[in-house]
Amino acid sequence: MHQLENLYRQIIMDHYKHPRNKGLKDDPTYQTRRIKNPSCGDDVTIQSKVVNGIVKDVRHDGSGCSICCSSASVLSQRMKDETVDDALALVDDYLTMIINKDKKLNEALDDALAYQGVRDFPARVKCATIAWKAFADTLKKG
Amino acid sequence: MKARKDEFPILTSQRLVYLDTAASSLTPKRVIEKMNEYYGEYPVNVHRGVYALSHRATEQYTNARQTIADFIGAAFEEVVFTRGASSALNLVALTYGAQHLNSGDEVIVSELEHHSHVLPWQQIAKKTGAKLIYVPLAKDGRITVEAFKSVLTDKTKIVALTHVSNVMGYVTPLEEIIPLAHEKGAIVSVDAAQSAPHMPLDVKQLDADFLAFSGHKMCGPTGIGVLYGKRALLEGLEPLEYGGDMNDNVEKDGGTWKDTPYKFETGTPPIAEALGLAEAIHYLSSIGFDTVRAHEHALFKRALAGLRTIPDITVYNPEADTGIVNFNIDGVHPHDAVSFFDEDHVALRAGHHCAQLLIKWLAVPATLRASFYVYNDERDVDTFLDVVRRARDFFKEIGF
Ligand SMILES: Cc1ncc(COP(=O)(O)O)c(C=O)c1O
């Protein structure tokens, strides 16, 4: 119970209730990637706009649980103005944080550090990672 | 009846309120021991060796099939072993469906079906030009005889319906539907994955043409299931898979097949699993299927009464006939809710339960499902209700 409380109390509820950068752009300069998790119904679309190797904007839309939706919002804020290389490195650090307890945390993840609690809920790892994986895919496409 | 907790090793070795039987049941000690007996005492192939050990394995394997045949009121030859209900239901579509359907024929299915009883028919319909017709569900999500009559026509060739819905816990009125289908000359495929484990079942009385179920939902192991088919129907079918064991005679340009059930079972079968399933049936029969059913439904009623006292709960199947409760905490995604249950060692299912058509019909993203079995008791239900109450309070408090 405590662990769940810690997990939700932080950034997550704020971004779930008040998502930032939500809604997709009908703009061909954005790269788009949609990922669904058919087993639970999470369905996330991420868009990124890269100009001269810098992530200028990240948009998201979709439906799912609070962990899934809020992590897309946190991602969209955190990645703005990062270089593509730094953004991909941050995605790696985020995925490592959630999957591997023993690795040192990258403090630069900032608000996204809230999701370290997901480690205690292995069944929720997918929820917390699909938006970030979709984002990495958009960068690799672009 | 008294809940049978001490017969299940997983329940004696850890704190667990297990409410996900509709996905897979727990395994009693005697089933585990029966499978160990095979691996410890006669772990050899069946039907092949002419030595004593192989004879013993073959005898056990043969007895297992007879046990299963007796359990559903079928003949030995009418029981085909498969990997599970899904592969049994596919076998019907890929053999009977593929060999009998023509363009313009109609196959009646429903939105209550598990994916494995609708996708195979969709695929076969596409290949043969047959049409899928959905029984319109009643307001509460049931298949009614009236609704079935409204879609039954002279073009109906196959009726593929679930006996018990794995999400709503409704029993389909098959005793009335099957004779109506037969009057039109249609055959009926029954998905019994959620009925065989929970209630008395007699395929002859039901007059089902094909009927499928899985071992792992009825105290048996994974990796084994059963397809029952009327002997005359099975005899008329060309097998789906070819190879060892299923043939009589092999020549350079062809072969001849064994009789049913063997012609449908190429390769080394899941031997320990067959013995395990037969043992599970002995176990459940020793309790009595009427008793099992009454026990589960009493637990359902207790759960429903409790849920009605908790605010912000929607139950989608308050009139369920079996031990399945399908519900949500309003405003809380089931995946958020289920982590709360997990922390309190209450295992239930969140998602679409392999029944996306029904979840779409309900017009929700997903649901929570609790399902009861012989090892659950009133205390489990009360623990469950307590966690629902605390989960609801928690999520509302943090702003859901
Ligand atoms: C109604 C129903 N049909 C079919 C199946 C498929 O069973 P299996 O996964 O054992 O093949 C299930 C279980 O998931 C079910 O509940």
C-alpha cells in the first residue's frame, strides 16, 4: 500500500489529471509512432519534431491507465530542447531505471524520476515504458 | 461445502487470495503428484514401445481419455486431445468449417465469444465466402433464445457459441438453441472452457456437435485441452495435421489415416498432461459439480451484495449465473486498480479478458474481473471487498 501511495502521490497524478502537450499535430514535419498494448488496452501515440538535431516539440495522445498517460506527458515536457542523441540517452536511462534496480539513477531525468517506483510493480513496467519507447522510435525514424 | 485450501500447495506456501480462476485455476497436490508419477515411474512414449514401461504409460494414457469421455458423457473415440480450448476450437473451424462452408452460407457467433471462438470463424468465412452473423445481445449482455431465432435462417450452417461467458458469467440457453439449429440442419460448436470446470456437463443431453475445453481452467495442467465431436462428424473430417502416429499405412504417394480420435493427434501427445487432466476430473467429481457450482454462485452473491454497499462501483453482470464478477471502480482505470489489489496479495484480472468484442459492447476501456472456485471461501470474498473499499477510497482521495 505504501509503495503505491508513494508512486501516485508524486508527479504522476498531476500529469494524469493535467496532461501537458496533449493532442496530435496534423503536420508532416512531425514523426509519429503509435504503440498499443493489446493485453490491457493502453494505446499511445507520440509525435516529435526535430529541427537541426534538436527536439523542438513532443506531442502525445491516447488512452490508458494513469501510469501510461502521465508518463507520456512527463516525457513531452522533459525532452523539449534536447539533442536527439541526449534524448535517446535519456530514454535509455529511463528504461534502465524502471527495469534494473541496481543501476545508478540519472538525476537529469528530473520529474521522470517519479517512475522509479514502478520497479516495485513489475506488472506495470509496460504501462510506464510504452510512451518512451514510442518516442525513441520517432527519433529513429526522423 | 468447505473450501479446499489445504489441497493446493500454492495456497499453503504463501499469502494469496486467488480470484483469477477464469484465466487459469490453481493446481491441487494430487494432480501434481499424478504428473510426477508419470515422470518418475513410466516416463516413456505411448503407442510405440512394446516393452512393459511403454505398456504402462499407454494404459494410463488410454484410461485418462476414458475418464474424460465418461466425464462429459461421450464415447472414447469422440475425445480428441488438443493443446487447449483454443486449438480445439480452431480445429473445428479449420476442418469442419473449411471442408463444409460455401459462399453465402452463414455462421452464427456472438460478441460474448472469447477471441478463440470468433477469430477462427472470421478467417474461415473470409476464405470460403461465408458470412458471420452476430446474435444481437440483450440489454444485460445475454444471448437469448428469441435473439438467436431472429438470426437463424435456412442459410445458417454453423452456430458457434460459448456455453458460459468468461466475462459476464452468463449461461447460454443451449438446450433450446441447439435443437433449433439442428432443425435448420446447422451444426453447433460449443466453447465449454468456462462451463466444463464449473457445472455438470453431458454432451449427449446437450446434443452439441463439437465442444471444447481446457485442462488448466479445471485444476488440470496447461498444454492440454479436449475437443469433443460426434463420432459421425469426426469420421467424416480430413485431419488438419499429418505425421507420426496418425497414419495407418504410408506409401510413396500417400497414406491412410487411423480412425478418430487418433487421426487428429499426430506426434507425441502431452502424456503427463492427459493424466493430470484426468486426475483433476476425478478430484472435481469427488466434490461434485453441482456442489462446485452452488459454492461459486454463493460466493458471487456475497461479493455482489458487498459491492453494492461501496460507492463508485459499477458491476456489469449483477445477474451472473456462475462465479464471475465483472466490475470497475468508476473513474479508475482497471490497470491502476489492479496494482492496489496486487499489493494486498489479491490476484484478479484487469483488461479485456480476450473478449474485445464484449468490452466494446460494454463501451468501456477494460474491466476488473474476480472469479471464484473450489479453493475460495467467504473470507476471500470479504478480503476482496475490503480491498475494493480501500482501493476506492485511496484513488478518490488522491484525485481520480
Ligand atoms: C470462454 C473461453 N474460451 C476459450 C478460452 C481459451 O482457452 P485456452 O487459452 O486454454 O486455449 C478461454 C480461456 O482463456 C475462455 O475463457
